[in-house]
Amino acid sequence: MMHTNQMELTDRRVLVVGLGRSGQAAARLCARRGARVTVNDHRGAEALGEVLGALPPGVGAHLGDHPVELFVSQDLIVLSPGVPALGALEAARRAGVEILGEIELAARFVSSDIVGITGTNGKSTVTTWIGDMLSSGGRPLFVGGNLGEPLSAAVDTPAAAPGGICVVELSSFQLETCVSLRPRAALLLNLDADHLDRYPDMASYGAAKARIFACQDEGDWAITNWDQPLCRRFLDRVSGQVAGFGLQNVPPSGATTEGDRIVISLPGRSPVTLLAARLRLVGRHNLENALASALAAVLLGAEPGAVQESLDTFRGLPHRMELVGEVDGVRFYNDSKATNVSAVAGSLGGFPDRFVWVAGGRHKGAPYTSLRGVLGGQAKAIVLIGEAADLIAADLEGVAPVFRAGSLEEAVGVAARLAASKEAVVLSPACSSYDMFSNFEERGACFAAAVMDLGRRSR
């Protein structure tokens, strides 16, 4: 898939805003292409010393604030994902400065097939799983984007050249600034309430996600969740070929299940049948992830044998229904990445064992009442931590006995005493981690460490 919109950056004044991984990769890319690069971040030199030292020679820096005069004097501004709406950016727009996101910048220099994955939940798992399915196919491969390495890091590698494949996780924030990104296969996995502090309503949030389809043409594939009407609504506007995946609704073209088999049916091709019985990942949401991943991999040319091997062996990602230990016959699952209500519904819907649910943290705006059906009958008890504990308890009153804990370590101990052999304890918080932890990874690591400590003490 050749792009015709590659940029000439030689001697152009480029300002990269935000010095996380995406910003650093964008600054390196622009410097390699001969631009006069300046980096800008609200943090000061003391916090960013190591980062600044790793940038190419000649890259300038303006740190601590965002002066309008700096922004309006540029030829191009490159935004890292999550940069807020700065007054200086609006001034630059009025002055006619071109403003791109890091993903859009990188895509201008990618000539290989792009597989783009977005949605509220499951993006990282599906991105990694598709990469795993494609890894034995012989084509140069990059897996990253919002997950791991930024797409800018793939530019000038074989994966970004004709014949390669770039599998890229895309957040709504990244898609907001994309104007020419054209995935060979674009996946919208699901849409559930999230980030409503940034978007006024679900329609606006969904529209940001659906930008993944905006620049596709008739040779590309638009793939979405056939069980979610909100996702299907955006397919009316796509130019590419449409495929779907569904457990309840069978798409005319795409992937579904028949018993313990996954069946992929595409126009003009023989059906591909795969076994789902040996999946290592539990939960309905992971069966949906398997459908989406297998469908995309087959569309990109993966051999059915390679897809089957990946289905049989893929263990998922840390902090996503990760089995971190078993103590006295009780299995402990770390699902710290489930930071919203819909993610928890996906994780615990279809969970095979009776479980004690550990939840709580900082409230993100959505009510917890929708979890009553998922928890009813399966949840033996609920152990709550963090700022949202009272809200969760009120919304789920009567579903299961509720216990409180002052820390996650204490919650693990309480849950372990409540669970019996052949039952499970699941950390699936439905909240952000920021009241008690720096991020969901730290929260998950704390849970795993507490389980390990519990195991040592039980011996």
C-alpha cells in the first residue's frame, strides 16, 4: 500500500509537543529527515534530563510552559497523544501552522500494510495477538503504536517498507489528529462508556474512534463488532470492504463461532475453520478478541496453521486477566487494566468459576449498576478499596456480601479468606488507579506481589 503524501521536512521548523515515548520518536524521525526540531513539554529540564540527553544533536528544547510566540513561528507542530487543548495550539491553527499527531506524521512515511486497532477495550490484547499470528509469515513486522513502541520508531525499518506490515494500536486521542492514515485493515473492537470527561457524549467518542475508517478505499477492510449496534452504525460511511465478528449476531462476511469452532467466511474464499477449545484466555471478551484477531490475520495472509497455533498458545498480556498465582486451590487473576465498567463486564462475563471480586479506585463517571447481571450468582463476595468504594457498594447493594479494605494488600488477604478451593479471586477494578497508584501496572504488580506473599505464608 503505497502512500502518496510523504512529507518534505528538510529545513522546516518543527515543534514536537510532549516528550513521552511518542514525542521522543517523532523528534528523532523529524531530525533524521533534516528538520530543525524543537521539543516542548510542561515539565522542566530536571525531570527530563535523561530524555533530552538521548535526543539527536541539534534538537532544541523549550520546557516548562507553552509560549504562543514559539508555537506560531513553526512550520509544523507534532502532538503527542493526550496533549490538552492549549491556547498556544489554537493560536498556531489561526496562524496557519500545520498540526499533526505523531501517528499521522509517522503514517506519511509508511509504505507497508497498516493494521489499525481501536476500541474501548481489548486493543492491546488484539494488537499483540494479531502480531503473534503474523509473526511466522516471513514479512517484516512491527507491532506497537499506543502499545509499546510508537509508529515513528518503525519508519525507515523493513516493516514500514513495501512488503512489510505495521500492526498499530490506536487510541481515540491519536485518531483525533489523523487526516490521511489508511489502514489496510481497520478494526473497531467495541464502544462503551469511557473518556466522557473529554468527549461530550458517546456519539462524539464513537466518531473519534470511527476516524480509523475515514481514509480507507475499496481495497481495504473495515472490521467491527457485529454484536454492537453502535459500532455497526459507523459502517454506513466506510469506503472499504466490510467484515465483522460476532458471538450473537453472525456477520455476512467475517468471523463467528459454531460450537467450539471459529469459522471465518469471506467473499470469494473458502471458509477457514479453527478450534477455540484450547484458548488459554478466559472470558467472553477474550473469545471476541480471538475472533477479531484471527479475522484480521487471515485477511492479511496468515496461514490457518499459524493462526491456530497462536490461538492455542497465546497467553495474553500482563494485567489483563493474567493468572498470577494459585494458593490453597484458589486461583488469583490480575485484571488491573480493566479500568472501566464495560471492561469488567467483558472480563467477568462468562468467567468459568465462582469468584471473589476485588474492585475500586478512582471513579470514572459511569454507574456500576450494569454489573449486577454479570456478578449475580457468580460473585461469592465483593471486596472494595479506594475512593469509589461507597459508590460501588451502593450501586451493587444486594448482589453479594460486601467487604472493605484499606489497601490492596489487605484486600488480597480478605478475598483469600472468603474464597474456597476451586474458586477464584479477581482484581478487576472498574476504576482508574490514580487514588492509590501511579498507573494500572503498579496496581497490578502490587496485587501480584501480595498473592506471592500470601503463597509464601501458606506453605
